[in-house]
Amino acid sequence: MRTVRPGAQAPARWRAFACGLVLLASCMLAAGASAWVPPLSALFSSELTPDPDTRLPAPTRYSYRGIHTTVVQGVATPLRTRLEATVPADLGNVLAFYRTELGKLGWQEQRDGAVVSADHVELAFVSPLGPGMLALDRKDSATAVRLVQKNASVATNANVMPEPGQAKLVFSNISETDATLTINDRTVTRAAGTHAVSLDLRPGKYSYDVSVPGRPASTHLLDFAAGDTWELTVGRGGEAWSPLLLY
């Protein structure tokens, strides 16, 4: 079930797929997002102090903040958690806040591939649960924050963990007819009501199309980064859902 809450709830939908190439029992995936507006006292606070009520570290001072999660049905711990925020503070101060707070939680910053400039920061971490990523961007007089944490044990148990250095794609068909995916010179057809299939891919950009009898096929482009798992699903009505970043 995907739920977006910027103050009102959008229609929810279930995504069902079997966990990987081995025919395990099918599981339900969901992504949730929430956003809210802070009280004025928090917005105009002069200090970047940690909010004790957030799932991932975030300062009490912000003008926007949202949490997005991907979960497996029956598992309380999210597969992937993303925090997005706009903090009315200099990028350097926000970076110092996150290095301090993430360090307290045992996140280890990885120096390889780190990007740190006056307008943009991109850092990789190893957290106690799995890979983490922090991206900061200067936005007028504020800083846009994107913090992601993945849970490696949940991904392994759900059989959506990519091989080292690879990416993974899960193709799921919950419609009442056959559906075909063509990607990387490979064509995969899934009959109605069958388990999903997962494909290992090298990192990179791939064009793909999903086709269902009676509907025109359309070609799209998807960028696969190492360590990412994406899902492509054909819905009950035969419509191709937007790609979902599972892990």
C-alpha cells in the first residue's frame, strides 16, 4: 500500500510479488510517506538540535520534513527509509549536524566517492542496519536534506538483496493476463497469477518496456545504481505502475 500524506491521504494500492527467482511465498510491499509543517518555535529556533521523535536524525528546526518507507507485510522494520527535509540553515551547519548525530548512532562515513562542496554534499555510510546515504543541497537560504538508510537483513530475508556491485530488478504481474518485460536484450513473460521474477543487472541506465495484450507498449528509461533494487509491477487492470525503489 502506497500512502502519501502532505495533509491528506491519497488512494492506497497494494503491490504483491514473490521474493526473487526462487519461488518463495509471495509478499506484499508498501511505501509510505508523510510530511508535516513544524510549529513556529521550531522553525525559528537558532540551534540545530536533534528531534527525539524522528525515525532518522533530523533537526528540530525545519520548514519541511517527510519520511518515506518501503516495508514488507508482516515485518515491522522498514526495508528502506528515506528522510527529506528543508532546513533553514547553512549547508555547512547542516553537514556538521549530521556528521555528529549519525556518528552517535554508529554510522561510519565512507571516504571513497565523497562529494563535499559549498552547494552540494553526497556521502555514503555504513550504518548498523545497512548502507546509508546523505545528500545535501543548498536551496536559496536553506539546505535540502535527503537521508536514506537500508536494512540489509530485511532485504536478504525478502530475497531482494542485490549481488555485490550489482543492481536487481523485480518484475511482478498481478493482472488477469500475461505481461511481458523487455530489458537489456532480454524478454521475460509472466503469466497471470504467477510469482514474480528478479533479474540481476550491472549498474547503468537501461531502456525497458512493459507490454500487456490490448495495451500499447511504451519505452522508459531507468537508472540502476549498484546496491539498488527496483520493482516494476503490472497492476490488476493491466496498467504498468511507476517504478518503485524497494531497496
